[in-house]
Amino acid sequence: MLTRARKRQMTTATERTPNPSLPDDVMVSIFARVPISYYPCLYLVSKRFQSLLVSPELHKTRSLLGRRKENFLYVCLTFPTDPNPRWFTLCRKPDQALTKSKRKKKSSGNVLAPFTTFSSPKIERRSCLEAIGSNIYKIGRSTKDEPQPSSSVLFLDCRSHTWREAPSFLVERSSPLIASVVGGKIYVLGGTKDHDVDPWDQIEMFDSETQTWDHVPKHNLKLDVWGFNRRIACVDGKLHLKIEKQYVAYDPMEIRWDVVERDMFRHRSPSIHERLAYCTVNNVFYRYSYCHTGDTLKWYDTESEEWKKVKGVLRLPKFHESPLIRLADYGGKMAVLWEKLDSCSSGLKTLWCAVIKLERRKDDEIRAKVEWVDGVLQVPYSYEFVKALGVTV
């Protein structure tokens, strides 16, 4: 029979000797069975968790287990106290014991969680960020330290949160330039004022599967190096852009350019205080207009060449009090982000998010359903919103 002194000695020894941690392969096997939406929260636990969550072995194990890929919303912000960009991803709160009171609505359980990107570059104001699959590509740069044109392209691997070199442009570029994703390929235009380069050769296409850049066929429209306008969009699976005063569309399936008669970026009687936000979801081009008179979500019908209202949009707050609104494709749904000034905390804002499910009907109508609305991140008053992108991991 153990004496009290002996029991105290054994208890002390146990407290001094921590429980042995699980081997890495066992931890990887456990993480592989957890939904990726919880990874950002697990990432904050320890450095060991961080290394395992971004390891190639984890994603290989998920593939062997037949785990399906998940859609994520990545948000890039800059804060006044940090010259480097800060990255966040939308995820579930670790504590799912969500409560509801009479004064406070039930939380959606979603937050923007920060994470560290390795070898993170600066995101200049005029750089383009575009996402394909699990990668976010940084295209173009314009800084005092690097004023010369460059052909380099970087991408963020969202599985390992590591920045890497991508294949270089065929034509050296500086900012400003424009880019858009159409059919899983990145199209880049402009960025050079070299008169020795054919303006049509400035239009390059990046194929992420073959990891190659190529020129697109030329149009018979005359063009000079100053002709590109910053209006560009993916509409109905085609690349739409403005060249000088004319709109053209490139069909990658038919490998053909067509002149577009209607300017989809222009609408009737815009208010001087009206602000617009655009995005493409499932090849449909959407526009959110918001001002003091109200808010309207519309989609562009390429057959009738007109903007039509999205039906059934309920529960969305009025955005006219927000100086910022952004739209993003979130795995076939639309993410709407805006900000509110905190009434309780001076000098702080809250970034809000709404996720909208979109359904196209046979009667040539698109209906929307708001799945959730919630405040997802508290930010400093003078922060800058860089970009929101949807990725698949």
C-alpha cells in the first residue's frame, strides 16, 4: 500500500514529465480527417502544428483517404503599422457552442483567421492578384526600388502558404497592367510602353496546367501601346475588355475576337454618389451598385445585352454607409465584404461578410439566397483592403 509521501512523489514526477506527444505521421493522419476549414484555427496552436498543416504529406494523405477539396476565401489586407501584407482566410470558429440571446443574433460561426505566408513579397498597389485552383498569382510590380520592367511572376501555394516563382512573361512589363481569369487561364494585358513591341503581343495567356505563357491571336482592330483601358472582365466564358473607345470579346473556345456593341460597364443615370463593385461567378458577370437611395444586385445577360435584377436578395444590410464593398467568387457562391465603424471601440472597424447562393432558373432568371451575414474581423481604422479571392484546396 502506497504511503501519502510516495503518492506525492509520484504526482510531482508526473507533473514534471509531460505526456509524450504523438508521432508526426499519426498527427498528419488525424489532421487529414479534419475539414480544412478548421486548419486556420489549428494553425494558431503551435509551430509544430503549423509545419504539419502545410506539409506535402498532409495533402497526400488527404488524397489517399479520398477527402474532397474545399473552397476558401482568402483576403489580403495592409495595416498602417506593418509594411508587409497580412493574409486571412475565412474559417469556422473553434468553439461551436454558439449561443443566441434576445439582444444579440446568433453568430454564423465564421471568422477571418490570420496565417503566415513564407517568403511573402510586398503587394504593391498596382499589382494584380488572381487565383486558379489552390494558387494565388501576383502579377506586376511598381516600386521605387524596382522601377524597371520585369518578366517575373510569383504565386502563393495555398496548401503550404509558401510563395514561389512562376514561369516568366514573354514580354517584360511594369505597372499599370490588367489581368483576368477566363476558363482557368490568366490573361494579362498592358504594362509596357515599348513601341518596338506589337501592342497585340502584350496580351498573354497563362495555362496553369502546362505552366506556359503564350500570345493570343491578334484582332484586326488597330491598337497602339496606349490603347488598353483598365476595364476587363470574364463574361459568359469570354474575355471582355475595352480598347480605346471600343469593346471586344475574346472567345477561347472559338479562338476568335468579336466587337461588342454594348458597354456593360455603363448603366443608366448613375448617381454622383453611387459606387459599384463587380465580380464573375460561374461565368455570369454581376454588379452591385450602392448609394444613399438603395442597393441593387444585378447580372449581365449577354443575349439581351442588358443588366437584370437578381431576384430574392433578402437579409442584406444597406451598404451606402460603408466606404468599401468588395465582391468575390467563393466556390460558385458570392462573397460580399464591407466595413462598419465600431461604436464601442474608437479607431477600429469591423469587416463584415455575407455569403450568397446563386441559382439560374430556366425562365432566364437568377435568384439569390443569403446563407449568412456576420462580422468576421476587427481592423484598424486606416487599414487598406487589397483583394479577396476564392481558392480550392
